[in-house]
Amino acid sequence: MPISLEYKAKNELLQKFPKIETCLKCNTCALVCPVQYAGFSPTNTYVNNIFSTQEPEKNPNIWLCASCHKCEEICPYEVKPLEVIEALKDEAFEKGYAPEAIREEINQVLTTGYAFPIFQSLHFINRERERRGLKPLGERKVGEIKKIAGKTGLENKMAGWKKK
Amino acid sequence: MTKKYAFFRGCFVPVRLPHIEAVAQKVFSDMGISLVNLDDFTCCPEPVGVGINDKMTWLSIAARNLAVAEENGLDIITVCNGCTYTLRHASHALNSNKQLRDKVNGIISDTGHAYKGNAKVSHFLEVLMNDIGTRKMKSAVKYPLSKLTIATHTGCHILSPKEIMEFDNPFDPTTLDELVMILGATPADYDKKTLCCGWALMTYGSREGAYALLKDKLGNMKLAQADCLTVVCPQCFYQFDMGQWIASRKDIPQYNLPVLFYLQLLGLAMGYNLQEIGYDSHKVKNPEFENKIKMR
């Protein structure tokens, strides 16, 4: 079994994803996983690293996964490591362990409608757009996004973290 | 009659790669398809940073974007694998689960929009293949790129999960190679063809990992005699162009492999010059490649 015996929430995780039990550490996923390049090896694969730490939701490596789905598509035992990694990210996000890059990206989407900051450099962006014969960029419908995030509770969550 | 599409530009293309937006407008207009900008569109939202961490908000903002196209009576064309992934995931989830659709419609009701499920989402490659068709594309190719060997990189999020994306085989994608052949060029047969560009590694925590990945991927393209590489997603574009340029200052070989968005190659084959496809905005330039284009 690849999940650490010392991981406190292992029963909940296994209940949600019983297929993890069938992982044989065959390392087939490591052949197609882009995160392998971040210092992992055939004997310490990325998926193994995620599954076997004591508190996987605190493992910063979970954020390296690009959700490319290759691991679940190649796994001979249908373990679907991606579903587990995404569930761990979800849990980590709830508990406030997400890295600044993730939180800031979400903040940008909610406050500007763009996925990254553009307004400080808008002058340069629009000058370049004009050179290409394109119309300038402007504000997006942030009010409507705010209403959505208000209803789903994401806005409150973000405000809570900012206070911390 | 000219077919119209709602042009879902996303964030990356209009902000960081406006020359790709300009090429898309020009190519499709010359092919008889009109791309309409709708001011009401927002970020799709981006799947890896936003999607996974708050699924309901992700689905709801995506549903609002889909509703905007519907209300204008238009289907959507995208120029980004990430936008395609988000919008197609949302339509798939909302069309197959009425309860979820009702819930999401409840969340977006205050915005004045409602999702009905009428707008189809197509990546621009699908519009090229299905609406324009290979025959019309072939006849538009006035200057075949026959001197070029091109490494194709389809990217991840347009391929997987294949049940939802329904685009190509995730482990042996051939569509982009076929489209490269239509231009008269030769697709490079290289190892690690389906390996990710490394954008997420670069953005969310491991720059060194991203450089190692680029070295492997670009090295294999070079081994297969590629003159340039082609992509269909702005993150892949940026990673291979800017990423290659940054990595070249590290301890990795100089590959000098220019990166071309597929629409730029199509433009070149239709007779546009390097200036018209916005090549001057590229970080990685190679005189040998430029000569082969001029001699085409």
C-alpha cells in the first residue's frame, strides 16, 4: 500500500479513493509525468512522494502537478493518481496551505477578471496591441464575478486569508 | 454566408501575445470566418490554479462565459488549450447533470445570465478541420513550407481526459502533424512528443525542473532535425519561447528553435511575411529558419 501508515486522514482518503490500494508502485506513471523532472527518480517517483508523506496535504510538491491526466490514462490498474492529487490540493486550499502564486492568481481572477495582473502595465500592453491593429483592453465584468464568488463562498475565504 | 464565432481570447493571448490574436483575426477572416469579440467574456477561469481549488466558482464563472456566447447566438472558438479545457469541462458537467446545472444557474442568476447548453466550444484547430476543411486549407496554401521540418507539440489540456476533450489520442496525437503536412512541411518524428511544456512546473514551484524538461524536449526536437516547433496554446508558446531564452542563459545548450503558433505557420504558407505574423515579438529567432521562409 503506497499511502503512509502514519497519515492521520488515510482512512478518509482511502474511502474516497479506494483504488489507491491497488497501486503496485509499478512506476509506469513516472514514464509520462512531467513533474519527474523536478528532482524525482525511478525509485522515488513523484506519485510515490505524494502518496507516502505523513501529511500529504502539506506537501508543497502537490502544487507542481499540471493536471495533464497522463498518469491516469497510462495507469494499468486505473488508480488515477490525479484525482487524489486534486483532492489533496482541494483540502490544502481549504486549510490555507496553498502557495502565494495560487492565491494571488485566484485573487486576480476575482478582482480583475484576468488571470494575472495587467492594470499596472496596461499602457504598454495597449501600445503593443495598437501596433498590431487591435483594440485596447479594458475592465472586465468584475461585478458579476464578485456576485458569483460571493455566493460560492470563495470571496469570504479569500478575505479570511488576507486578514491572517 | 460568412460563419461567425464568438472569439474567446482568454487572458494570455490578448495581454502577452497580441500578435497571435492579430494573426488569428487575419487568417480566419481570409478563410471566410468572422471572429466576434464579446466584451462580456472574463477569464475562463484558468483550470490548474482556479479550477482545482474551488470547483463551484470555476464551473459557475465558466457557465457565465458560455451563457454570454449563447445569448449572442454564437458558438465559441478558443486559441488556448486551457480555455478549451475549462469551457468543455463545464459544458460536459452541466449538460450531464441537471442538479448541478440548476445549482450553478442559481449561483449565476444575480448576474442576469442563465446557462442553457446551446453554445458549442471549439479549439481553433477543430474549426480549421471541421468548418474550413483540409481541401480549402490546401488551396489556400500558396507558398508551401516544403523546406521546413517542424516538431509538433499539441500540449496536454486539449488531449486529456480524452472522453471529455474528444480531440486526439493523448499518447499518439497526429492531427497537428497532418495539419503541418497540409502546409507542405515535414513533421519531425521526435521522442517525448507528448511530454508537457513545463509551464505549471515553472509557475508553481520548480524552475529548475522546468529547465531540465525543456532541455530534454528541445534536445529531442533538435535530434530529429527540426527547424522550428509549432504549438496551439499560448502557455506552451511562452514556455518554449521565453522559457527557452531564459534557459539558454543557464547551463543548457543553445537550441535556437523558433516557436510558431500553428496559425502563424498557416499565415506564412498563405503568403504573409514574417513581419505580418508578428515574428518580431519572438524571443528565439534563428536566421537559418528565416532564410528557409524567405526561400519558400
